[in-house]
Amino acid sequence: MTTVQRTTDRSTLVGRRGWHPPRWVVIVAVLLAALVMTEAVTQAFSPLLRYDDWPYVLPVDTPATLDNFAKNLREGRWLNYLWWLTVGQHMTPAWASGTYVAAYALFVAGLWRLLWQADRRSHWAVQALLGLALFSSVVWVRLLYWPGTLISSAIVAAAGVWSLPWAARGRLRLAVWLLAGTVLSLLSYPPVAGVLFVVAVVHLGMVDWRRLALLSVGFVASWAVGVAVIYTLNWFAFGHFGLEIASWRHPNPLHDLDTLRVNTGRAVRAVAALLLEAPAATVAGAVAVVAGLLSPVTRPLVARLCAGLAVVAALGAAQTLVTGVVTSARGELWLWLALVLPAALLLRDPGVLSRIGIGVLGVLAVVGVLTWRADVGAHQQTRLEYAGIVATSTAALPEGSRPEVVVYQDPHARTTLAGSTMAGILRMMVRDASGEVPRWCRASECARIAAGAVNGPVVRLGTVVGIAVPPPPDWF
């Protein structure tokens, strides 16, 4: 028996010594704790929804909201539209947010289960740390404020990881799984496709490089099929074979060397910005990658993971080169997996390097939890502020009737993205409380509200109540 084998046997025995709770108990307990620690449970039951998410929890033909059908021409998320038509329009914001958080937790549970089943030597307490690190993604937290829009994508992600063990039993099954998961992701939220591909690479483990190359080609081909489906649906619905990219995304279609130079610069700056999202986490993840490549046990696994991540990153960069559109940080869901998964694989090392994996997971868990608490906490502070304004402005008048609510906003702020977004959120919250979307103030009303706003955002004008939209919060 070799030294590595003896060490593995000894470590395995040590890992199995003592009390071991059932795996499902640990998973449920840790995820419940994560929901509380990250304050995700607060956002789930008392959500702040971004303005463009409200149309996905409101009935058809609600006035003063965006046209969900028309959005398909610009985004192609037909599965989100179908969900809204059948389910979403009948949900409240709390139900939508709670369902989204539950689906996300189910996704994390499925991914964690796959990793745990492949690692039979780690102590359950170490696995609990892995589960907390997986949940507290500093990227995914930014999606919490669009639950109505993104429920279908979270369900696709959860269904993908839970069905992967079945799909991995045969090549045809895996091909069907990859095609279905990728197409459904593109029809709901494209970044989920990259996540499922990376998870598949890790789950296949020591697959030979030829098969990994075929899997990568299959992923890119499935992506192309998804794009073709979107273009075809748009052609039937709008007479336009493709997507009309919104101007606020600053498209710069590739057509000469100059646009290639500009788009390349955008892609490079986007990568640099991603690495600076959470510097401590990035450094910790890099340490895990290096340690994983140094370990003879985990080197083949980490190398294959890096190859899978490179495919996803290259596909994203190619889109920027062709269209000039840069995906925001919240769209790079694979980034957190690039940090957590090397540390998770490092746990399988029988020697001292596994301790590096534990340390990295500890850093990622702390960074992730603190990021979630800060992000959700800031949004909840805004929600409470707006909820107070809504309650005061919609309260019954002394004679018992309901006032007409009008909205005022500083003209300069109203022309900015942040200002118009926050005004939209406040108007939708008034609609949720009163049943009607408040109108914008008339010139004479605006002047009186602006003058009276020095004493507070709610200004009474007889039977009309005016609201002065507060300045955009720092988190925007």
C-alpha cells in the first residue's frame, strides 16, 4: 500500500469517527440557518421589488406598467412570460419572493448533495461550511429583487441539478439534459445555463478530456439552439428574426476593427471588474485553485473545472465582442462557483491541503454572509422607508374617504435611471396598498409638494395627498 493510500484510509477513518447526523438533516438545518443569517428570509416575506419586476406579479392590462409581451423582443425570455401568464399574475409580491428564495435554496441543496455524495471523507461540520458558502453567493444575492421575473429560472436551475445524476447515467440522457437545460435557461435567464454546464463538468469528475471536449461543444451547440428558438419565436410574434437590444445596454455591433477594439476593451474591463467584486473572496478562490492543482488527488478534477469555467467565460466574452453589450456582475453566476468549487474539490485531498480548502470555504462563507446582510439590509431599509410613506399617504381622510395620491420627483432625478427606477418602485407600492397607480402631479401641485417636502415626503393638498420621491439610495 502506498503512502497516499495509507493516508487516505487513515483520514477516512478519522472522518467517520464520532456521531454523524443524516445528510438530509444537515442540509436542511444549514440552509434554514443560512436563510436567517443572510437575512434572505426577510427579503422572502417582506420583499422590495425592483420596478421592472412588478409587472410580473400584476394582472394583465394593469395600467402604468411595462408590457411583458413586448419585452420578449428585447430579451427573449419567453419562459418568464409564460410563467407570468399562467401563474405569476396571480401571485402577491411576498408569494413570488418566497417562491424564488425557496427555489434557490432547493438549487443549493441539490448542488451541495452532488458534492457531498462524491466526497465521503469530509466531516459533516466541514460539509456544513461548504453548504453555507454555496448559499451565500455574492452574485446571486443581487437577483433577489426580481423574484417575479426570475422564478422560472430558479426552478430550471433547481430541476437541473436534481436531475443531473439521472442524466449522467447515459450519454444520450446527458445530451438531452444539456440541451433542455440550456434552452430553458436562455428562455428564462441565460446565466443559469453556464451554471448547469459547470455543475455537469464537476459531477462527471474524472471524465476523459475527449468527452469533456464533446460536452463543451454540446453546450455551445445547445446555446446556439436556444438562440435560434428565441429568434424564431420573435419572428412569429413580432416579425423580427432576432433581438432588438435596448439602448441603455449600449450595444456596439461588431462590423470593423475599430468596433472590435472597443468591444475587446469592454470585455477586459468587465473581467477586471468581476475580480474586484469581492477581493478577499477572489484571493481565497485563487489560493484554492493553486492548491488544488498542486494536489495529485485533486489536480485532474480542478483542471477539468477550470476548463469548464473557461468555456463559459469565453462564451460570455464572445457575446461582448460581437454585440458590445457587457453583462452586469449579477449576470455572471458562474463566478461564485469558480471560487467555491475548487475549495470543495480540495476537501478530497487526503493530506494537509484539505485544510486549505476548509480555510478558503471559511473565508468565502464569511464574505458571502456579510455581503448578503449588507445588501439585503440596505434594500430593507429602503423598503421600510417607502412603506412608511405609503402608509401615511394612503391613510383615510378625517371624513373616512380615501385620498387621491399624486407623485412628485425632482425633474433632474426623474430623467436618471436611478431616479426613475425608485419612483417606479414607490408608485407600485402605492398601487399595492390602494389598488391604483398614483398619477404624476400637475404643475401647480408639483410646486406645492416641492415646497412642502422640506417637512417630509408626504404633503397634504386638501383631498389630494402628494408624495415627494426621496433621493435614490446609496445601494443603487
